[in-house]
Amino acid sequence: ISAPLMDKAGRIPILLFALVGLTISSAVLSAYYLLETDCYMNATGDKVCPKHPLPDIVAVIALYSYVFFFSSGLGAIPWFLMGEIFPAEVKGQASSVATAVNWGLSFVITKTVGQETALFGGQPKGLGGVFAGYGVICFLGIFFVKCFIPETKGKSFDQIQAEMGGSQKKYVSVQEQPYKW
């Protein structure tokens, strides 16, 4: 969804839209799990689980919303930005490092969600704490994008580099370089 919209709306507005959506989705998921009532044993030894105050569809919609907002923003746009902010001389190496960091951190998140859930008190309430933490990170991401990510829509590489405070060296695209025998 974001690829055709990026050249119309710009990268930053789509990222901000996605981060706001991720923050709200995380907050709803957090509330859903934190409001979960604990089961208990009654006097006759039967397990009693009071009805959840929110319908299950709330969690399903919040989870699908989270996936939608991630896919439309943070899941797609950073890959486009990499091609626009790195000079041709280092694009391969820089993209490799950025990709390794991205996948490495995704691995860490996947492997630690169980420990984070336990840290916050186990399931189901612990998941509320995990989603609250993710929501805070998404909220902070809004300020990160506003302060540090340049809008690249309609800008040349030199303009992007000047905005980022990068090298003033004139980079020539690979297509513009003369062929050397």
C-alpha cells in the first residue's frame, strides 16, 4: 500500500501515520490483556474464569491493525530510504549492515517475547506489559522520525545529503559515470 503512495504523500507522513497506528494498536492490545481477569478455584474446587470485559474481536482487530500499520510504514519505507540516502560507493555495504541490524533485532524481539511476558507477570497480563512497552517504543518512534529522518520525496541525492549534514562531495550516480575501459 505504501509504495504507490510514497511519491504522492511523502515518506515521513506515511511513517508518522503508521507509527501513530502502531501506538494505538499496541495500547488497545495492552489494555485487552491487562483487563484480563484471573481464573480462580471456587469452594467446590471448580475453575472459574470470569468473562473478559472486552470482546475478543477487539484483540483481533487491534492485532490486524498492528500488522497493517507495520506493513504500510515501518515494514516497507526503511527499505526505500536505504536506496535514497546511501551514496553509490557504499550502498552495498551500508545496505548489508542495515539489513543485518534489522533482521538481528527482529530475531532478538522474537526470542525475548516469552521472557518479557514472564517479567511482566506471565500470561495473560504479562502480554499487556509487553504490548505497553512496544507501544511506548512506537510512540518514541514518532519523535525519532520527526527529528532525524529526512523527507526524500522529490529530492536529489545531494539535497538529501545536505539536509542530513552529510558529505558535500558531489556523488554521481552509477548511470551518469563515464564508462572506463
